[in-house]
Amino acid sequence: MLNYFRAGKTQFLLLFCLIFVPLPQPTLAGSQLFGYQESLQNNLDMFPQWLSVLQRHLENNVPEGQCQSRHLDSCHIKNWHNFLKRIQHLSKAEQIKQVNRYANQQSYILDIDNYGVEDYWATPKEFLYNNGDCEDYAITKMLSLKQLGFNTAAMRIVVLQDTNLRIPHAVLAINIKNDILILDNQIDEVISHKYIVHYTPIYAVNEKHWWMFSPK
């Protein structure tokens, strides 16, 4: 879950989207994540944390190291790569399930406790060594599936409001077989968005675009 310190920031972003960003027609007709209308946006510059993750991942996605110290070590990338190789022969549906479970084995820890800042988006290497919070789980799941050959255009990291817990949260959504599946660090099962009624999407990002949401 996104930590409590970020609730105000999320609400500000939602207000900014509703007031200052024009609403184009949705580009994915009928998808309606969690029952909300979605609008495609192209400028990712307003998400520097996300762009930084993508750049840093390119720089440190090298499977070397021996895991012999407590310092950040690239052997964690090696172990991750080995896991992905072990599941390459599985069906796409099973790969999605395995990736969700693999990432969910990590411990949840707030950014303020982990990095000394309220908001930090971690690469898979950082997450697998340091653990992390909800967007870190989602990032590692997206980049795991990308490495397995999934099209990143079909995936989005979704920042949302959990209306049950009344806190912000983040999950990975993937469009597959005319459905949207949700990979969530709160549960090990991968389920359709149609069966989740307590999530209100605020915005979503992938490598090329971002989306904003509004009620139907």
C-alpha cells in the first residue's frame, strides 16, 4: 500500500487531472478498469519517479555478483533471472500467477523506513534486496512479465484508492483475453478487475503512456 504520507499527494494529482487536463476520448473501448472510464495521455514527464525507475533498471539489470555482503548486490538480479528462466516454458496464464507469487514473497516496508523519503519507486534489483511498498511490487511484476516476452503496452501500474481501508494503493493491471487481470501484493491470487469493487483508480502508467480515470 502507498503510505499514509502520500494520500494528500494522490488527492492533489487527482484534482490536477480533473481540472487542468483535457479529457480525450478513451482509446481502449470497453476496458473500463474497475468500471471507470479511462482517458489516454501521452506526456510522462509529470512522473519523474517512474521514468527514473525505467532508466535505472536498464543500468543495473546485470546478473552478476555473489550475495556475500549486506550491500546492494547484483546477484539478486541473477536469482530473479534464474526464476524467470525456470517459468519460461509455462503458459502465459501460469507465468502471470508465478510472477505475482514470486514478488509477493518480499516483505512490505514503507519508503520512509526503507529509504528515508516519503515516496521512492524502486527497480526490481532494489526491491528484491530491500523489499518495498505496493508500487515496488507492481513495478517488479511488470518488468518480470516484460522480460518473459509480454507486451508492455498491455500492462499498467495503477495508482488507486482502496475504499475499504481508505488509503492509496498500487497494483499491476494486464489486459489479456478480453479481460483485465489484477496482480496485487495484498493477495496471491490473480483475479479479474470485474470482481474487485473497493478500488477507485486514479491514474495508471506504462512505458509509453499514462491514463486518468473518471466515473462512467
